[in-house]
Amino acid sequence: MGFYLPQTSSISGQEVTLKAFQAVDVSVKYRDTSGLNSGSKIVTGDKLRLDLSSGFDEQILTGSARFKVGTDTFLDRTGTLYRNVEPSNNSGVASGVIQYGTGHVEIDSWTPNADNTVSLQSLTTTTDLPPLNRISFRTPIIPIRPQSLTVVVASLEYGQLTLTTDENGIIETSRAHGSINHDTGFVNIYFYIKTEITLANRAEIEANDWYDPLLEYDEAGKTYINVPVWIDASSVRYNAIAYTYIPLDSEILGLSATRLPLDGRVPIFRVGDIGIISSTKFYELPDYIAGQTYSLADQRISYLELEDSEGTKVSYDMYVVDYDYGKFTLNGDFALGALVAPLKAKYRYQDMGLIRDVQINGQITFTKPVTHNYSVENSIVGSALVIGDMQARYTRKFVQQTWNSVWVDEATGSAISANYNDALYPIQVTNKGAIQERWALIFTDAQSFRCVGEYSGQIGTGTINMDYAPINPVTGVPYFIVKKEGWGAGWVSGNVLRFNTIAATFPVWVIRTVKQSEPTVLSDQFQIMLRGDIDRIA
């Protein structure tokens, strides 16, 4: 719809003679009551707005405002107004906000059908409390439980701000930006509003006392500035949950806790250490035909074992695994027997690499890319305890005149002429048979002896006329072999040949920790596996 100016069509002139009239009749209408033509209209207001500091410009102190509107009494608590607070339990109804910097009050809940008379009962202002837009503090107890910190602060323009941290300790809202270090309890929060500078608002922004051209910054082709959100520092309060750990006696723990962290947690990932990414999957066999080869969905696997539907493991000598191509073959004489179908293969593939970077959020970076595809639901990342090369051997060989049942690594008593020549005939040990043990061959006469271990006890008897090779019942091979050619002359009853065997093993402490709680399952188990490198023969 448009409007247009009128167009002039013609102009004409006319002469008119005006004169005063002698007699004039004036007609007057009036009413003497207000009941006629009266009307009313009901207006519903969403909020009641008033100014407690009208006529002066001073900052209101936290918790000092108290006033009445009609029959309701309003109290200030860190920028939030509560009405009709019950003295017995100090509870009231949150009904609005107050701005400490301007004195403006917005009430959104009040008793209806009451008069709008405002009565100020208490108000304290100051000119000596400068506003701030940043707070920093440290909690007295550490460490802090993630997502447990809540900070409440009163702003001068936007009322009360309630801030909470996420699982990473970050506070991020449109007016507050900060973080907490859960380990140290240090909190740092900035209060500002990210504002784009335009031609329309530049003059208004530059007119503020806090403005500085250096505060402007560019982002995505636009110019921004962080407009401060002023707060009352005296109104800051927080709530957080901290962990408290009960120190354990070193005798109960089994090690000295002096160098352990306060929370008892030890970091397992460090830059320069070895890390392993592992994925465990299951493959259900469609059948169980003897001699049949089954292919997995993955290749270059590091581990595979078969088990039936009830978790019973299939003997390892009943199938052959091709780890390079991800296949396994049932033996030609394979029979289900007592196993319960269906069978399933539990297999695992891994990548091992050097850790280049460790972030506090749990992100770990390796120095090389992984060679398999990993999914979240069946993959884990773990640290590696590097053992190095292991080989069984024997040490501390010596002879002793008599056996005194004392296990030491040095000879006691007088020297004897009899000995065992291990320079030409060393005691033979194997990785499969040797154990970590101190041995004593105690002679019962000039040719016979009995073999006693510090922890194994007496395991057998032997003679210098035959090679002595006691069998390890676990592995089926000898603990060691003492050659008959190595025995010299001069042995008498009571003489002792002492030596130690060092196993091809590595001492590892395995501690499984379960937090205090009611049991949810009747059984618990875990499996220890060693990951080793081998030399392949092309």
C-alpha cells in the first residue's frame, strides 16, 4: 500500500466580505454525573519493576536490601529476592532479582490483589567496593571430585549467576568462563560477554571507561571485544565435594606409601613409555568339523583361544592358529566330546608404540600410526611393563663343610678339598625347567646326596656316578642337570654343594583394587598374559 501527494488541477480566486454579526446564539451541552459512558480495562503485568536507589548512584551491598510490596516482604540473598521468609526455617519463595550496580529490581512472583505500595525497610550502599570481572581462589581440601564444584556470585547488572563445572573442570557460559584444577583445587573464572563490534555499537562501546583498543580481537573475519560483566566480590560463595583418603599402614599395603600421590593413584602413561592398543573380539563357529579351517574378520592377530558356550576352554592341542592371516584349523581328530556347542573363538589384535604425548583429558599420542581398525566398545589402551630379554641361569656356586640349614649365598665354616668343576661341566638349566630357587646337595656318604630347595624342600636324591636331573612336575623337564663328570674326589657325609637357579621370569606385582561397595556378582576373575617378541626364521 502506498501514499502519494495530491496533484494540483486548477487555481481560482474569489473575494468574500467578512463582517461581525450582531446576534449570536450559543448552544452548550454538559453533564453533571460521571456514571455515563464509563469503562474499565484489566492489564496483567508479567513483572513488577522498581528502583531502590533512585536519586543516587552507589553500589548496594550484598544481603542488605529489605522492602515490602503490598503485604509481601522481600529479602536479598546474593542477587536473588526471596519473599515472605519463614523465620523458623529461613526458607522463602524465590521471586525476583536485584541489580547491585543500578538498584533495579524485577519481581516476577507476588501476592495478587494487593496494593502496590512500596516500603523500603533496609538498604546499605557503598562507594568503596570496586566491581571486579575476575575471581581466583583455592579450595582448602583437595582433590576435588569432578563435576562437584558450584560457584554462586552476584553480578551488578544480571542478578545472581550460578556456575557449575563439567567433567573436565571447565565453566563455560555466555557470561562466565573459567576452570578448576581438580588436583590442586585452584579455581579461575573470568566474567565477560563476547560482543561483536559493529558500526552501530562501536561508539557506545568506546564510551565506556574500561575500553582499550588493545582489547579488540579478530575472529572469522569479524571484530570482537569481551565486554566485562561486573560482579560483587563479597558475594562469591562455592560448594564442592573433595575426596579424603585413609592412609594405609605400609605393612598392610606391602610397600612404603611415602612417594605415592595424595589420592593413591599412580600415573600409568608417561611420555617415552611403551603403550599398547588392544581390541578383543569373538567369532562364533558355524560348525565344528574336524580338519576345517575358519577365517576371522581380522588378520595379524596376537592371541586366540577356543571355548564352548559355557566358557570351558578347548585344549590348545586340538587346533592350530595362523596368526598372520587370522585363521585357525581344527585337528583332524577333533571331537566335541564334553564341550557344549556352539564354539566361539576369542581373539585379540594389538598395536604397540612409543608414547609421544599425554594430555590431561586422557588423549594419548603415539609416534607412529596404528595398523588396525579399533572401535570404542571392544578396545582398550594400556601401558607396557618392559621386561627385556630373559634367560635361565645359575649363580653363587660354592661348597661347604657341613649343612647348617641356613640359606645364605656365602660359604660358612672351614674350607674343604672336594668341589664341583663347573668351569668344564657347568650346571645346565633351561628356560622351561628352571625356577627361582636356592639349592643344596647334601652328601649322605662319599657318593650319594639328597637335593633340598629353600622353598621346594627335599625333591629327591642322587649320586655322583650319574647325571642328576630332578624333574619339574609343572613343565615335565629338569629343574637343572648336574653332570657326573664334574664331581671331584674327597666328598664325605655332611659336605654341601650350594648354588642358586635364576628363572626366566620377571617379578610382577598384581594388585586388583575394588572400591568399597556391596557385592554385585558372586565371582570375580582376571587373566594375566605376557606379550613377547620372537625371532622368525624365513
